[in-house]
Amino acid sequence: MSVTSDPRPFRRLGALAALGCSLLLAACSSGGEGSDITKYVREFAAQKIGGSSAGGPQRITPQQIQQVAAKSKQPLVLIDFPEKKSNALIIEIARNGAVQTYATSARQTVALENGLARGSRGLGGDLMSADLGRLPHMIAQRRGGINHREMRFLNGEDITVRFHFSCKVEVGPTGGNPRTTTMTEDCTQINGLASFTNTYQVNGAGRVLKSEQWFGPSHGQAVIQQIRF
């Protein structure tokens, strides 16, 4: 995964986040410390993934998402960690083959391959990397089967811990949208106790539109929704 060192994408991201801040009328006051938009944007973005403010986590609303998306031409993803009660709009800053790296203005990053989690940085307890095995191909082809994956997490002592999983991938019904297929990935740790179930909403072109994926012991499940490709 390659994260660009060019500061320009972050300047664009800062402008986008400033727009989001301008929409948060209750949070951005017209005077005092609240008038320092740059400072607020950094704090706001940093708290959105795995953080909180003194008054508790703030959440971006559907209305704000619509307004920010209307102003952006960059790929956008909404990521939500229900256990942390935090969400964020993250914008693409780099692309390395099929892997896209998205970031907050605080330079927290999440790497996705067709919506599948490949890594994170700056969240605490990060997913350092993931070997997804045949999963990307299975998702793109909307086919089930048995897969093996390895996930590497950073623990509290800054040591990378490896988790090996055996996973059963199944294709479910289309549900209410005939153009979207629900796929599930049930994973059990090999010689361990961890287990999780991921779900993916896949369109006819094999693209993941929305998913629920395990981001490890520190964060639990994340809901990832593609806002703009």
C-alpha cells in the first residue's frame, strides 16, 4: 500500500473537511476558539475514527454527506465504527493498482481493494496488512467457496500479531434490489478463538457498494459505504 507524500491531496481534503465543518452549525461557533476552522477540522477529523471530543463523539449526518459529496469529485467513502460510535467521510489520496488509500484530514488512512479492507494507519490497534486470498476474485465473480485469509494487527505493545482464518463465502439472495447481491464471509481463526462474519452488497459489475467488515479486536465491525467511485 502506497500513501503519497504529495501534500496537495491533503490540502484538497482540508478544504472538503472545512466544508463539512461549515455544515455543523451547532459545533462551529462564530467566535472564540470555535472560529478557528483549521484547528476544528483537525480535531473533528481526528475524532471521527476511533476518537471522541470532550462532549462525546460527533457524527456526520446524511444531509452533510449529501452536501459534501455534491462538492467533491474525488472518490468518497463513509466509514462507521458502531462500537466506537464514530464515523467519517474519507477521501481517496492515493492508488496503487487495485488498492485505494483513503484518509481523514488528520491523515488517518484506510486502504481498500474494491471495498475490501486491506489496512489502516493512525486508528490505534491498526490493521497493518491483510492477505485476502481468493476473496477479491470471489466477490468480483459473486461466487462462494472456501477461502483462507491472514490479518496482521498492531497490539498495545506495538507488536504485529498475525491471525489466520478459514472462511466460508456464500452468495445470498438479491433481496429488495435485484441488481445487488448479498454475500457473506464467515471466518474462524485457525487454532484460535476469534471469529467474525463480514457481509458485502455487490452490484452486477462485481463492485462492493456497502459492507460490514471486522477491523480487529480494537475496533470490531466497520460499516463501509461507497459514496462516490
